Amino acid sequence: MTPDGIAGRTALVTGAAQGIGAAVATALASRGAIVALTDSDGEAAHRLAVTLDGSRAYRLDVTDCAAVERVFTAAEADLGPVDICVPVAGILRPAYLLETTDTDWRATFDVNTTGVFHVLRCAGRRMADRGRGSIVTVSSNAAGIPRLGMAAYAAAKAATTLLTKCLGLELADRGLRCNVVAPGSTDTAMQRALWTGPDDATGVIAGSLATYRTGIPLGRLVEPADIANAVVFLASDQARHITMHDLYVDGGATLRA
């Protein structure tokens, strides 16, 4: 195993019970990290944690600021100081802006932005006191390009991206790095929930003139492992001089607009 500063470190991942979060937790553990898997579905997080040596699961609602503090305290008591933090937890409630309800707007921002804020602040304070740490926020390529029916999601992810970059600037003199990975359409339960027929994946790859959406030049959906690999790189010492970066992993779908 190539030394990369991950082995032996404690990593905390939110939204770790499934999809991208599960892939990230698994990838970090495979590189020797001790992983705290957190998710609102504590039982599902536990089922994965028991397959990863030395890892533990914690139920966490990221919208609850006090709960975030409690889980960080518990994880550090159980596993050691958190040196790698990966906020992944997010929700998607698609709707055109004029049809978006107040409830869906608040829920989207509560999880995708305020929840990430809670995690960034908690992790950042602890890492700053120790003078080390790496934060990699999983955002979305929707943060960088308009999408029909995704106004609330795109706005929340754009805010989260800038939150992470601002934290990276604030903490750079403490030796901390804060980066963003922006996935494109990824083969997860969240993506599949948008589909209505057997050919929907093909449609996503091909794109749609009617919805002003480019296809995916590389010709396939992103897999959770693709995102996990990008997160591991940015969290590692191999990226030790990279901070405030926004890495798009979308097969070229946004043409890096």
C-alpha cells in the first residue's frame, strides 16, 4: 500500500449507509482508515460498519446541530481524533421553482446546506485546534449549471460548495485543506428514483435538447466508486497542496461550464 496519510487516520463520513457515502466509507477503510459511518438510518450504517475493520456506526441527523456535536465527541472518544471528514448526506426533491413548496425548499436546504454547515463547523473547529485535517464535501455538478426542475437542489449545492471553499480559505493557515467533489448523474438510489422507465439511463447518457441538458461524453453513468476514488485522492497526502478545489466527476456532462 502506497503511504498516503490515510492509513491509521480516523475518518467521519455522513450519509454513509448507502450510495456514494457507503462507497466513500468503504474506500477509506480499504486504505487503512478507521471510519465513523454516520447516517440517519443508523441500522443500515451499522450493517456496513461491521464489514469494515475497526469502524463504527452512529445514527446522525445532520440538521440537528447538537446531535452533530455529540456524534463527533463520541466518535473521537471511540476511534480517535477525526482527521478526515467527508460530508455526503443529501436529499433531492425535484420540482420547478414555481411549484416548489416551502416544505421541500426548507428540507432541501436543511439537509444539503445547513446540515453540511453543522458538520463543517464542528470538524473545522476540532481540526483547527490540532493543526491538521482534510475535509472533502460531496456536492454536485448541478451547483455549476442550471437544471430544469432542480432549482432548490442546485441552489443548496452551490451554497455548500462555497461554504467549503470559504472554510478552506479561513483554515489554510492552520494547515487544513477543504475541497469539493462534484458528482454528475450517479447510479444510486437517488438517481434511480427519478426514472420512470427502463430506458431512462440511456436518456441521461444521451442528453435531451428539450430540457437543455447535455449528455455524458464518456458514455456512462458515474458509479459511486468513481466518486469515492476522487474523495480518497483529495483527502490523501497525495493532494497535500490542493485546497479550495472543486473536482467535477461527471464524465464531462457539464462541459465544465
